[in-house]
Amino acid sequence: MKNTLLVDLMLSLDNKERRMLTKVVRSPFFNRRAEVTKLYDYLDECLWQSNVIPSKEQAFRKLFGPEPYADNRMRVCMSYLLKLIEQALIQQSFFADETTVRTRLTQIYRQRQLYKQFERAYRSAESVLHSNPHHNAEYYEKSYQLQLEQYNYQASRKRVNALNLQEISNTLDIAYLSQKLRQTCYAISHQAVYNTEYDFGMLPELLKYVERKTLTAVPAIAVYYHCYFTLRGPDAAQHFASFKQLIFDYDGNFPDGEIRDLYLFAINFCLRDYNEGSKAYVTDLLDLYRNGLEKGYLLTEGQLSRFTYQNVVTLGLIVKEYDWVAYFLDTYTRKLEPAFRESMHSFCLARLAYSQKNYDHALGLLQQANYKDLLLNLSAKTVMLKIFFELNHFDLLEAHLEAMRAFLRRKKVMGYHKENYLNTIKMTRKILELPLFDKEGKEKLRQEVEAAKYIAEREWLLSQLSSA
């Protein structure tokens, strides 16, 4: 039964879902086949208690005893159980959305012409909808569905003077435009990573309509409107400022998964700009990380990505907010995955000590740590390179450069990373070999550093050339 749809689905169940399904398969309302109940119990025992996946033949013997194995009969039983689990999960998902459930109830009462009950159910659905703090595209879609039920109710009772057709049209516009703009932003983001082109249909006309009708007054539209122009418009800086402010002001309008994506849109925009050599959005980027971390949006199931952890430290050091970096390391290290926690903390503490020119402490941290991650190991070796250079420990530096070059030859360093570090070693050696007052040679080397496509410590190398 390994790799069957049934077993794969059962393995995905959590404890709460298993308890729910145990009740479902025993209920005659949902299931009247004894063999289906037995199959569920047997698989539940195998998968969750014995931690084994039985064969179909083993399951058949459990269900039907000594009878000759019949594959068709076994498949039918598995199919019934699969459909039962699927239906139960669909029902669970449907009932988890209280607004949709209550809106469907208004439809049932209207169709049965139970108008008093309809009005009670409508008020209840409206109350649940309006109590929802998330006013995103889905909110307006549910508003539209509820307003449509109200229209059908009014029309069925011949209340032609009270029809809410304008309200329905306005809400439908907001629901569609917010969804269209949101999907466009996701597509642009995907397009940038995977070099794919998408046809955005009537988007240009929709953008003009949003502007003409001043629909940027609706946060669900405004946030994606400014996100779109941030990602691909000529006035990206102006739109980014509005986009960032909307994220901060209206983060409560969106569920956690969606607001996290909005933060990532903004963060990735800033990172791309920084990676292209600009520092225009460094402060904004740190603001986004700070706010996103404080509110938990950048955590996944309570854990912080080691890449985000390192990015945040890098930004804090760039803007010289050393006290805040120390606070961040103290507060968020425990949220890293255990496998990376010690090494990442040690390395980032060393970077902080280096930035504060506490070189002895930085060297001690770097020399004691065991960096199993290859790129982290290389980053640590680069910090040591910079310390030896700045302390004028040239004998140690020469030995370190040679050891680092040999390390790069031995290890399988991916793609441009190898060139990055080899160029850093080469340019460091060239600076060391420059005669003290060779202005022409220094200028030539500066141009060579600036022109290098891949170089890990371009800014540091340029700063050493300026001070040499």
C-alpha cells in the first residue's frame, strides 16, 4: 500500500484529524460498510502505532480472514475509505469558515421561503463577517456572496424599491480588483526568479480604473496597487514608500500568511536594490525586518530562517546599530533551527565584535567554532582575513590566505561563490604587494576591484585602497 493515495493522505493527518475521522468512520450517517471501518482502524494502528506500511495482501487478510486475495475487492474498500476521508476533510474545511456556513444557511432558508428564519440567519452572517478583522480580497468576496443572497431575498419578495444592486456591483469590483492585483504581484515575483513571461490581460485598463475611481482608498486594493508599481513601475521609490507604509498601517487587514508575503515582496525589492550596489533602502529594509519579526510575520511555525537571521545582522552592522544587533542576537537565536543555532550565533557574535573593533574577542569566537556549513565556514575565514589585515599581522595573513585558497581547491564550492572568494584572496594579495606611494597602481587596482563581476568583499577592499 506504499505510495497509494489513501496511505499518503492518512500519513498527512494530525492527531485532531485522526480523532475526528475515528468518529466519522464509526457513524452510520457517514459509513455503513464494516470493512471500511476495519480498514481505517488497521491502517491507523499500522501507521501511527507500529510505524509500518502494510501491503494490500496483509490488509486483506486482516479484513477478510482466510479468503483468497481479491485485488478488486481490496481496491474498492480502499477507494471507499479514501472518499470518506476526503469528504470528512472537505466538511471540516467548510465548517471552519463560519461566514460561508452562515451565508449558505441564508440560501437554504430563502429557497424554502422561510423568510423569518432567513432574516435571522442573514443578521447572524453579517455580524460574523463584520467581526472579521481581515479585510482582504476574500473578505470582499464573502461580502459579495452575502449581498447577493440579500438581493435574491428582496427580489423573491417583490421588494423592487429596496434592491441593493449598486452595493453588489461596488463590492464585486473591489473583490475582483484586489484579487487581480494580488495575483499580478505574485506572478511578477515568480517571473523575476524563473525568467518567465506572463500576459496580464486587461491589467492596464484596470489600473486606470483604480486611479479614476480613487479605489486606492481601499487598503486591500491600495497595498497591491503600490506593490505592483514598486516591482515594475518607473516611480518605484515613490510607490515603495506608500507600499511600506500601507503594510505597517494595515497589517491587521490581512491574515498572517498574506501579510508575510507582502513583507517578503517589500524585503526582496530592497535586497535586489542592495545587491545591485545601492544603499538607498537599507534603513527601510531593517525597518521591515524589525517590524516583521516583532509581530511574528517572518517566523514560520515559531522558527526563524538562518538566512533571515544573517541578513538582519548584516543590515544592523551596516547602519552601525550595534546595541540593537546585540538585542536581536539575544532575543532571536533561540528561534533558529537547533542544527544551525550554535554556529550561526557564534559567527554573528564574531561579526558584531569585529564591527566594534574588538578583534581579539572576534578571533576567539571564530577559532573556537565548528562551521559545518561550507559557505558559513568561508564567511568566517573572510572575517579572519580582514582582522589579520587590519591588525597588520601580515605573516598570519599570508598563511591564512594560502590556507583559504587550498580550502577552496579541496572543497566543491558552488558556482560563483568560488570565484567570489578566490577574487577576494587575489585582490587582498595585490593590495599587500602595492608599493606604499604607488598612486597609479592603486587607482588601477581600484578599477580592477570595481570591475570584478564576483567578489565577496568589494567594499572592504575599496576601503583598504582608500586608506592605504
